[in-house]
Amino acid sequence: MSRIILFAGTSEGRQLAQLLTRYGKDVLVCVATEYGEEVLKDVPQENVRTGRMNAAEMEALMKENAGSIVVDATHPYAAAVSENIRTACTASGTRYIRLLRPSVEEEICGDRDITIVDTAADAAAFLAVHEGNALITTGSKELQAFADVPRSADRFVVRVLPTAESITACRDAGFSGKNIIAAQGPFSEDANYLLLKENAVSWLVTKESGDKGGFQEKLAAAKRAGVKIILIRRPAEEGGLSYADTVRELCPEAVNEVKEITPMSVSQRKIWLIGAGMGAVPQLTEEALDVIAEADVLIGSARLIRSLAPFRKPALESYKSEEILPFIHRHPEYRRVAIVLSGDVGFYSGAKKLLAGMQEAQVELICGISSVQYFCAKCRIPWEDVCLVSAHGREGNLAAAIRRHKKVFSLVGSRKALSEAAAQLTDFGYGNLTVRVGVNLSYEDEKVYATTLSALSKNAPSGLTVLIIENPDAENYVVTHGIPDDAFLRAEVPMTKEEIRSVVLSKLRLTKDAIVYDIGSGTGSVAVEAARQAESGLVLAIEKKMPAVELIGRNARHFGVTNLEVIAGEAPEALADLPAPTHAFIGGSCGRMAEICEQLRMKNPRVRIVVSAVSLESIGALTNYLNEHAPIHYEITQITAARSKKLGDYHMMTGLNPVVVAAFDDDERRNEEGELIW
């Protein structure tokens, strides 16, 4: 058969190159950059030509390989490159095949959160008259169009390939290191979502790169983050062949292993998410064993796949959704896919992320025996009485769970993480609590024993570990805010008094997973109370005076709050690298009230801010800011309180300084009557 010259600028092009090579076809793969060459791992080096070509150079290459067939698998937006390839084919008399990537524009047309434009210049013009930060993912070649937008260096973050050429293009367009994210995709929905949230993005600028270009993951992340999309329409194409038809034309013997990858074909496939219990085969239910026996491919962690080796099935060793989902899309030949997950699919399982990415497929969940069921049975403890947490991430606040519950079950990460967690809990006063430990449950080397948190911190086991921590005094935990002033460690550091603190915390309206700034934290009294309420969140106490910084840390340990971090520094500079807040309390501004408020609202336009002011100067600065910037919702309260003091046989009231408390935000989440949605 004739030689195939393949211009491979897309994932389909790379996939086609690997398939043709595997079937012994004479193929020359042309890529523009060395990076493109690097990703063609299965293609012999001598069959790869690296470097950009103009039309004349392409024509010379085709004449040198007379009688060849040219496949144009470049990106849909590389219109100039495709035009050069067609021109060279016409001039040299070479057959031309355009490999088309299916478009989804018809499906998204009419979505009010998506603005469709024709060019990058149109997208830049749109951003020039619309406020808000933007993440630009259109590639380095389009950046110059965005450089002329006012405040582009402050508003825009650009994501490009990690090549010297891309970085140079960024700098030529006026974007510096803080604005540049150099990384290779495709990116998962979670990765896109975190990037959007971390940069307080209002607009995502993208091209419609199709299923394989990661467009669906961008779309899902933007929807989840409440970000609007500016979509640059694909250039019109006159015609071409799908991936399956291209394979049918060039390599008919491979047709049986390649089917068209379309939303319809995905929806016709069957995917099972199977809870495998602790991991040993006897833990699997009969239903799970039947599905595994009939599956075309198995997916799971290396440990689970090894245990299923007797089934002799093709397998992918992975538990990461960002690897599993692309694998399923790349292999439509697997019509029945069994994804095996530890424990039960409904208990801290990877099934949650996988389901979010498989909305168009037929997915069935098969329950398994969870670690909590198995371990509680081993310990003869009813698991209905146990609080369930994970030790992974902020949502796994063990200290908060131990305060509230007599028995806490926890999944554990690495041996190092377990040792550090036990040491921290010991430091916070829980070292004498009994902890039941389960290691490698259901396996031959299973261990179940009891110890204390203090002992566990010094001798943590290796292997897959779960815990049950027992705290008989948990029922005495106070659930309201209002810790007495004398319960805090004070020294000579200023403190927000109990009466004012209670009002401040009420006005903050904290959520369980809030990210809270306590600016000018002093003793950390507000930070400690906020950390106890936002137990699945994070509280950052910002304080510039070192004696106070040390005191906040001591109070955090004194009250056992592990989700409180102390930031030594002065606002607003100290806020620059912190995660975006959902709530903020300003107890001390050092005369920089307006600067701090603007920094907070820049990091999160919906942040809820509460300010306490005592001096007339602070009250004046606060009033001026509210008048000048006019947040959508604000309220100002003056609080006057007095405490009784015994003088001889009498109790006299002693007044505290009057305090002005202002609370404001730009959150528009209201019902039809304009009332705040609780």
C-alpha cells in the first residue's frame, strides 16, 4: 500500500499513528514541535518528522514520497495549516483525507451561559466590555488578541503547553509568570474546577475542541463553578472522514477493533461500578463475580486487579477518574466495562467522581461490603452508632468529630499521615483515648488490636488501615458559640470580647465548609469559635504581631481545632497567596480598611465580610468604604454591653466600649421576594 503522510496535531492523529504503526503500515508522522514528537511513544523515531512546514516544504515532501496518501489530523482551529496541506496536495497531485473531529456546537447552542464568537479577537472585544477575571485556554498563538484588553495582565490567566515557544509567546503578549499556567492536557473536570476557583474566574475562553480535546471537562467544570464560557467557533470545513471511516480506508484489517467514538456509542455501552469489599475475592458478592466474568475489560487499583488475575481479562491498573474516563473513551471496543472499587460504592468511594463523568453512559452500581461494616463487626460494635469520616482533606476533621461523637470511624491514608494525625490529636489533648486499629482487613495478614492515640503516634502500622476512636466524654461538648473570655489563653494580647464575638459569629453566617479569614486575629478567639463551627472548612488567622501569632497557635491546641492555621503577616499583603475566602472578619485593619476589603472582594466577589470598629477613625473609614463601594447587602449595628461587678454588698454594671459591627456582601442568591436563601 502507498505510504501514508500523517499530519498529527490532535489526540486522534496520535492514536491513528500508533494504530497504523501497530499494523505495519508505512507511515510518516509529521508534528510541529518536539513536544508532539515526545507523545508519539509507540512510533519509531525514524518515522517521525519534527518541525513546522510552509506549503512549499509540504509540497516538496509529498513529491519526494510520490504516490503517498496525506491524512490531515491537525487541530480544527489550525485552519491555515490545513489550507497549506490542501494546497500542497493539489500542487503535487497527492490524495488528501481530512480527519474530522465531531462538533458539539449544535448541542450547546442556546445555552445562556455560553457566548459563541467567531474569532479570538471577537472574544477579546467581548471581555473588554465585560468585567471579571478570565481563564484563556485557546493556545499561545491567539494570545496577542487579548493583550490589548484593558488591565489584561491583572484580569487574565492563560493556560498553554509547557514549551519554550509557548512561554515566549506569553511574554511577548505581556503576560508574566503569575499569569501563566504551562501544563499538558487533557485536564479532568476537577483540575479545571480548581483552577477556575483559585483564580476567581468569571469567564472561561475556549475553543470547541471536541470530546477528545477536553471540552466536555471544561464545560462541566465551568457549570460547577458558576463560570460563563466564551466559545470561539470552529472554522467551517468542507468535508472529511470520521476516525472510524479513516481507519476503514487506510487499514481495513483494524476495523473490528475500532468503532466510532460518539456520544451515541458511549451511551450504548454498559459500565458497572463494583464494590469489591476489602479486596480479597471472597468479599465479592455473587452478582459482582458474574459481572466480572462477563466483562470485556477490568479497571481498578493494582491491588484489586492482582486479586482478579484468575479471570484472565484485559485490565487497566488505575483508580483515578482522570485516567479511567479517557481510557474508556479511547477504547470503544470494550462494550462491557467493569470498574472495581474498594469497599462499597457509596462509602468514600471513587464511584462519585466516575458517575459525574459518565452521565451519558449506562452505569450500574453493585454494592460491596464496606470497611466500616467489616471492622465494626470484628469489634462487635453496631456501626449505626459510629460517626464516619475520612482522614483525607479538610472534610476529614477528626478533632471536630471526636469532640462531638463517642465513637468515630476513620479511613486512613499513608503510615506517615496516620502517625502525624495521631500526634496532632495527642498534642490537642486526646492522647489517652482508646483507638481500635484494623490493618489489611480480609487479607491473610489482617490485624485488629486496641491502643491509645499517643501510642499510635509513635508506632503507626503500615498497610491499609482503619480506626475507631472512642471518646466517652463527647456528649458533654457544647454546640453553641460563646466560649467564656477567661477560657482563652490571654497574655497581653487584645481579644474580641464574648458579647461582641457572639454577634460577629452570628453576622458571619458561617457554613460547615467555609473558608474564613480572621484578620487582626489577636488571641484568636473569633478564629477558634469559627473553626469549631466550620468544622469541614478552613480558618486562617492573619496576625502581624509575633506574641499574638504564638498565642493563637496555643489557643488552637488548647481548644483542639485542627482546621485553624496561623498566618504571620499584615493584611492585605499577607492575603495574596491564600485560598479565596467565603467569609472574613476584620477585627483590626491598621488603617487599611478599604485596601483589605478590596483584596477580599477581588479574591471572591461573593465573600461575606464582617467588620468590628471601636475608634471613631475606624468607624469613619468603614462608613466611607460602604458609601463609596455600595455592596448589594449591608447592615450596621452598634452594640453596647455591660457586665456586673461586685462592689461590697452590691453588684454594679460596668459598661464595655460601644462597638460598631458591619456585615456586607454582594451575594445575589435571593428568592423571588428578595429574601436571603438560607
